Amino acid sequence: MKVLLIQPKSNLFLARSIPLGISYLASALRREGRHTVMIVDTRCHHRSDQDLRRLIKEFYPEVIGVSGLSIQAREIHRLALLVKQAELNCRVVIGGAYASASPDFIINDPNVDFVVIGEGERTICSLVDSLANGKDVSRIGGLAFRDGDKRVVNPPVDGITDLDAIPFPAWDLIDMEGYFNDTRRHSENPIPLSRRIAPIFTSRGCPYRCIYCHNIFGKKIRFRSVQNVLEEIECLVKDYAVEEIEVVDDCFNFNLDRAKKICDEIIRRGITVNLSFPNGLRVDRMDEDLVVKLKKAGTHMLYYAIETGSPEMQKRIKKNLDLEKARHLVQYTVRQGIVTGGFFMFGFPHETREQMLQTIRFAKEMPFHIADFFYVTPRPNTQLFGEFKEMGLGVDHMESGDYQRLSFNGSAVSDAELRKIWKKAFREFYFHPWRVLRLCKVISNKRLLIKNALRIFIRSLRGDLTTYSSREI
């Protein structure tokens, strides 16, 4: 079968990074040996609807898959409508983080035929094979569909245990040079050292139970072998001249020994590449030895996901960080010459003004080079979503709320006060000359630094302090 995989347009301020998810799906489908696959990223190519219609009619796919985040929901549904209006006899399949969070909502869209939930490689292959051979699809795990007037949502399949068995993303189906040469931001890392950047997953899943977190890859963490990870890094460096690798795992450093072995192997093989960790590391799964190894292996930037500076809120949201240990590790990471960022959130259920101010103080007292401050945004199928719903806040469905705009307020302060605190965090953190001077010492790309600093300043004046993060669900 012919399968077209589409990455939808996104919020203006989200990075246009290489679409890792659909690239994995493409490689899985191609391995079946019976399917022709094409990837289209509408953020970068074939932007207009007219171009996309023309491409669809030329390729004439039998299955069109659209994968994206919750923040892209409106665009995902608009693309589904566009496909159906083209009057092609093809099936529309929605996947990705949005699909995993809201399958029962998405399948109500008459323009959507199927929704793939959770890890998609096995489900999409089973679906396409069944459609090609006229087989029943009703028993495929991780699939949502309509059966007459019924909406059927099958439970997701278990996560793939042997991650080494998954082929590398279909890099050859992507215009890699197009991303590298794009003058717009195509990195999850706000301060990359190079434009030749590629993302990788070295693991899937996260065993922690933070109340706000998605569950796309499950709570059982699974790891690729060190050898498999290094083979992909070498492939990207040698075949595509990649100069920076973004590790986008949910919990890269959960297994300290494995994380250290990856660093050791990069050093032993003499691989010259910059590393960054824009998705956030667990500071309580870090030690000084790993920090040193990360630096020697080429790490120039990482984020620690702190979330709150209140010990009480740490327990309430089930993050359970030891904030004193966090202080030590942040300070030690900065001393190693690694650009260090922090993730923080405001507006947890019943969170008080003083607890939010504790978060601001923690961020300011620490030598973070950069910090991202977000509004707490409840996502479907999370404990946080359930708590907001019990509070009567009308969160039956979150179609497109993002972390930089207040969607629902479950805190103990008013909406107006919460917005003031959020802006206060940005102002008090960034409007200090010494922080810019410290950044200048560790960032070689001064031009990019100045550009980002001006962007933050201009948005702060407008009250639009949109930041960037790969943590969107």
C-alpha cells in the first residue's frame, strides 16, 4: 500500500525539529517490504493547502497518517477534513501524543477513520497490513475506530521490549539538508551550537508517577543497548554530517551506569559531536561522575526538570525531588561549564501564592543560565486532569491549550494573580545583566544568544513570554 505520513503545522513558536515519530513509523512500514511510504512535513515543505492537495493526488496514497501534539489539534483535524474533501478513497489515521491523550474525542471526527494509541510501530503495521489484505481490524490493539454508531477504543499494546529491534528512523525519506539550512528554529534546544542538529531517543517510558505527565510510552522504562545508540549516533555523524545530537528521552539518566557507558563509548570511539538534553533530566538520578562524563562526551546544554521550589508541592505532585540535592547538582553542573536550564510550573491544584514565590526564589538563587516557566496545563488521561475535573473546572477536553497560556486555574490565587506571578518569574530571572554575562562566557554562538535575548525582552514588553519546550503533550 501507499502510505503518506504528515507532520502538521504547529504553533509559530514551537521548534520545527525533524519529525522523529513519523520517521520511526516510516521505517517500520518499509521493513514490512510491501508498502511505499512518503513523509511530508507541512511546517517546512508544501505549506499551502493547494500544494498539499496536489502532492496527495500525485502520490495517491491509500492511507494517510497525521501525527502531532495536543497543541496541534485544530490543525490535525483540519488536515483530516482537507484529505476527505480531496475525494480520495483513502483512510485517515491520527497518531502521536494527541492521539494517545484523546482517542475517544478524536474518533468522533467523521473525517478520521482510525486513531493509533501509544507506541505506533506495531499498530500501524498491523492496521496497514489488514487494510491491504481486507482483514478485520477490530482486534488490533492500540486502535480506536467507529463501528456503525459505536466508538471502539481498544487498549494499547504493551510497549516494545526490545528497542534494538526497531529500525532507525527513515532519515533518507527526510530532506535533512532542508532542516539544517532552515533559518527558523529547528531545534528543541533554544541555544544550539550548530544548525546541523538531529534528535534521538535512547529509551522509552518513565517509571515515575508525576501527576501532570503523559503516559505515551508507558511507566515501564525500556532501554536501547549502548551499542545500538552509538551506531545511530555514528550514522548521523558520518552519513549526514550531524554536529549536534538532541537526546529527547523522558528519563535518559534513570540508569546511571548505562548513561555513563554511553558517554564513555562516545569518548572511546572519538566521536566529535555536541550533545544536548532539552527535554529535562531527573536531577535526583544524577551524580557528579555522570556530569563530568557528559561534559567530556560533548554535552554543552541540559535542562533539569525541577517544576516547583516548594517541598510541600514536590510531594503533592509526586515529583518528590530532594531540593537540597538539586541545589548541589545544579551548582556542580554549572561549574563544569555546561549551560544549565530549569523547568518550572505555576498553578498546581490548591497551590498558594507563597508556594509559587518559593519556586521563583529557587530559580533565582540557583546559577541556572536559562529557565522556562509554564502554566500547569491538565492533559487527558493524567491524574492532574482528573483532579481539575473533580474541582469542577470544565476540563472535559483539552483540545489545544499550551503551557504558555493560562487554560484552567486550579490554584489558590485568581487568574489575574497567577498571570502576574508568571510574568514576575520571567522578569526577575532574566532582567539581570550578570545572567547575560554568565551566558556569554559559556555560549560560543553569541549572535544566537543576542537574538534570543531580544526575543524574550520584546515579548515581555508585550506580555507574551512564550518559551520553547519539547515537553508539550
